[in-house]
Amino acid sequence: MTGIRRIVANLAVDDPAADAPFWTGLLGLETPMDMGWVVNHRSGTSQVQLISRDATAPEDSRVSVEVDDVDAVHEQAVAAGYEIVHPLTDEPWGVRRFFVRTPQGVVVNVLAHP
């Protein structure tokens, strides 16, 4: 088992920038990442991501889980027979990730920052 660094809810929205005043103004969160299609807002260890459409995956995830060893988790997911929705990929924005579907159909983005 690999260590979990953080878990972040991924909220589906049409325009991530349109909600910025709510998250940063009303709730006072910072915006450490804004890639247009995905925007991360946080305060300390609390985070939320707004996603309009994933840039490289065939479908959107509902939660992101950052782990210490994404390759080991991927290997465990494949061995357990879980559906891999997006293959293990080194993304251009600096993460290594894959998407896996839970038994109830939730798509999870499992990632690591190499």
C-alpha cells in the first residue's frame, strides 16, 4: 500500500473561472493552479478543483487522489481487475496519473508529482 498525500473533490462546472469569486472572495481560498479547464482552490490542506473537461482523459474524474507511488497503485488496480479509464500517463503539466473506475462507477484520478 502506498501513502496518500491528499484527496481533492473534482466538481464538474461549465466555466471554472466563473466560480472563482465564490471560492476566493466569499470563502477566501487561494488559487494555486489555474489551467483554464481545471482550477484548484485551497486553504491549508482543504482543496476543491473545478473542472470543465479534462484535457487528455476520455472522461472526467470526480475525485483526485495524490499518492506516493502511482506506479504501485496502478499495478495493484490492474491486478485487482479494476477498469482503467485513462492509462498511466506522464502529463505535460508535470503529473503522472491514471484514472480508475470504482465498483460503483466513480472515476478516480490517481496521481503523483514526480
